[in-house]
Amino acid sequence: MIVYSWNDIISKNRSTIMNNSPLLKSYKMKHVYALNFPEERIKKEKIYNRISKEIELFSPDIILLHIGTAFYNNPYVFINIFEKFKNKFSNIRFGIEKQSNTAHYYNDIDIFEESKEMAEIETLFFHTVFKRKRL
């Protein structure tokens, strides 16, 4: 399961690329949006409930958090939500799109897995799949 900031054309394009990528064909994916649109007010409980419902319906093995504008603008809201998910869904592995300018928000907390395997999955989903072939 991949969690995005909101349901917009950019997130939809990313979802389409992932869904059609031969590199990801062995993964069963669900794309989830914290907010329905950029102008929607961030209400922590509403976001938590929306994503929690999707988790319960889809039963993912891994949840990846995409670092988008909503995260940039409200990082601690998302950190808090994912902390709750980690406690509620202890059997799920959590990953995050690694970016140097946001690392200080999640480096010192024990929510997102730091294994070599998770790093490879994060790289595959957030970077490798989007690299274009050079002609």
C-alpha cells in the first residue's frame, strides 16, 4: 500500500506508472490518499480513520509513505498517524520515501523499517520505477 498526500493528477500519474511497471508486477498494490484534494483541511483523526479503513480492507504486508506536500507542510501530523498505525497494526512493515531534506523528521523514531530489504523496496517504488530509459 502506498500512501500519498492527496488525490491529484501527479499522484494519479505516479499510481498509473507503478501499476503498469513490469518491475512491480509481482506486487499487489493499493494507492491511498490522506486528503481528497489539496485544499482539504488537515484533520488528523479524519486522515487516520480514512487510511486505517483502507488498511483493514486491503490487509497490506507493507505500507510506504510518499513524501508529498501535505507531509512537508505538516510532518508531525503524519509521523503521529503512522506511529498509531505501527502500534495498531504491528504485523505490517512501514517504509517511507527517503529524502535528505526530510530525514530529520523520521530518523530518530522507530516507525519506519531500516533494513536493507526495505531500503531496496523504497528505492524501487519511489525511484527506480520512474527512471526513464535512455535512447
